[in-house]
Amino acid sequence: MDWKSEGRDWPLNQLSRFCHVQPYNWHIQDTNGHEKPILLLIHGTGASTHSWHHLIPLLKKSFRVIAIDLPGHGFTKSKDHNRSSLNLMANDIQSLLTNERLQPKIIVGHSAGAAIAFRLALDAKQQVEGVIAINGVLDHYFSGLSSIFYPIAAKALAMNPIAAPFFAKINELTNQTQRLMKMTGSKIDDETLKYYNKLFSDRKHLAGTLAMMSQWKLDDLNHDLHNFRQQSLFLIGKNDGMVVENSLIKYAQKLENSEIIVEGG
């Protein structure tokens, strides 16, 4: 995504700034308010800061809210995508937070962003007081054989230099975004859908998305979760087409100080 052409129309662009911390030029949205505790928002695969634009105005009443575009997503530029695994993404986000002197008290993660939130909190230990996982992907997106095929297919596409431009052009011409949202069970307004369509029509964003999908492994996180001592809240929407409710409840029950809230509809 190009900030010069798209940034002037991006949600909450008045909060946006950029910070170069190797190996990325990060897009950050920051409500400031330095006297307030910091809350970090981490979006899921294929999304961006715009996913939070209805929530940030509510949260900023109590927190200094920091939202970032993940590496290769949205306006966070990447020259290559060799650092798109969970552990390396978490390391790079921590480098960004250290450079910016930001110490989040709470980390909120949606979908795959929840796994990053837990990884960051585990590594930061006492600095982070709690994690909120919104329909968190803490297991394979799919089960059985498809859980093996899915990352292999994503890796093959990520290695093909024409894959991202091809899918971007297809979406630009046919607007598959609405169909994809129906598959996930999402109910979002037309304005938010418009921004997702912009993302899915951008070849650089799609390249970052494919790279993340192809390098995604949760083995280390699942091994370390029993060491998580902070508070955690699992928000589960029953209609999510990608995440299995029972799987999330299983993970929540592994953690000592967890709470589960299941929302119907």
C-alpha cells in the first residue's frame, strides 16, 4: 500500500506515523496520552490497523492505544518476507516497542494476532499484565490433512513472484472481498469492507499475507503456553467460520488466570 495515494483516506490517519526499525518502515497509529497505560492492538493475517478503527476511539478514553500494521501488511513495508514466522514477527515487534520506549500493559490480538500477543507477553514476562484474544488462532486454521496442505500451498504461492499480483488483479476486477468475509462469518459495514478490498487488491500486501501464512508455525508457542502466568481473556464469536470454538476453550483452560466469554450471533 502506498501512503501518498491511500493514506489521506485511511481510517484514523490523524493518528498515523512511521518509524524505521530494521528491517521495516513500520506504520503505527498512536493515540498518545502518555499518562495512560499502553494497550497494543495486533490485527490478524491479511488485515491492517483499519480493523480497529471503530474500537480505538472507545479504548483511548482509558488507554494510550498503539496499533500497528504487521510486517508486509498494510503500510508496513518489507523488502523481503523471510521474517514472517510467529517468532520472528514477535522479535521484530519487540524491537519496535523497545525503540519507541513502549511497554504495553495489555495486548489485544485478533485471529493470528492473538498468537503474536501471547508470544510477546511470554517473552516480556512481568511487563505485560494481560492478553485479550479475539477469536484467536492458536491452532491450525484447518484440521486433519488440510492443516498440512494449507501451509505448503501458501508457501508455494509465496515463492511464486506472479501469485500476489495475479490475486490482486483478480480481486480488483471481481471484488472477492465480500465473498471472503462471508466465508469467515464476519459482519462488517460497507466502509470497512471497502478498506479490506483495497488491501486485497494490493500486490505487496498480498505478498506479505502469503508469506505469513506460509511460515506460520505454532509449535513453540503451544509448548510455552503452560508458562503463561498473566491474565488472559478469550472472546469467542460463535459464528466464526475459521476458528473452532472448542479449540479455543481447550487453550483457555490450559492457562491459570483465563476467562472465557462466548458471544452468539
